[in-house]
Amino acid sequence: QVQLVESGGGLVQPGGSLRLSCAASGRTFSDVNMGWYRQAPGKGREFVAISGYLGTTLYSDSAKGRFTISRDNATNTLYLQMNNLKPEGAAIYYCSMLQCWGEGTAVTVSS
């Protein structure tokens, strides 16, 4: 059974940076795509970035140029480096693999 545990969220000022991590267990993920999504208060869950198992990456327009998704197949860990965070980036961030989801990690962007 796949388990995903996100970490690294917290409070950051506008313009600041955070690095999120997602630890996967129950299955190796070197041969699957993995993604980050987020859900802001009162809004639906939206796509942020995806890391393809062949090395490709894809970003939402809001993440492009500021966020970087990466993965470590040796440790089954997915990362999301977020730079120049904006207040609208405040949300619960979730990682996903094979239609499974973690519990999320909260990011607050406020001065």
C-alpha cells in the first residue's frame, strides 16, 4: 500500500523560500510519475508540478520560473523547492502518486 508523507511547510514572508518533501513508501517510485498539488482555503485542488519518471517536468503557469520539482529515486523522496513565494501561494500542498495522496503540508505566506 502506497503511503505518502509530506513535510517542510510553514510560515514564510512574501518573497521567501521553502522546500517541501514527500516521502513515499510501500512501492518504489522510480517508474511512476509524481506530482505536487495544492488547495487554498475555499478553493479546489490545483496542479502545481509533475515529475515524470523519464526525467520530464511540467509546471503550472503560477509555478513556472519560481518552483522546482525534483526527485531522489534512491530514497523515494519527491521535493518541491519554492522560491519568491507570493501570498496567493498559501495553501495545503499535497504530493500524489498512482492516484494516492498524502495528508498535505501547510504553507502560509504572510508578513
